[in-house]
Amino acid sequence: MSENIDFEKSIARLEEITEKLEKGKLKLDEMTALYSEGTKLAAACGKALEEAQIKITKITGDNEENG
């Protein structure tokens, strides 16, 4: 996500991947490729959420100190 990947687009792609995997009508190589892509997207989204939480905590802390 820090490589300028859009968080919302990544979440939407994760939902697409999940739907395809749940249907189960894929070849094994397609499933493993989607699973791999999904795990990478999930990790990137998780990192983006952590970074956002740090920023929010800092902003909140700064506001409390100045308020």
C-alpha cells in the first residue's frame, strides 16, 4: 500500500478473489495464483491500516497536547 496502491481498490480486488475462490470452479494453478495475490493484497491492506492507525494516534495525541 505504501507503493501508492489504492486501499479501496485492493479491498474490492480481495472481494473478487474471495468470491472466485468460494465458487471453486477454477483449475488448481488459477486457485493458487489467486490465493497468492490475495495474501499479498491482504498483507498490504493490513500494513496500510496500521500506518493509518499510527497517523490517527499521532494526530489525536498532538491535539490532546495542544488542546
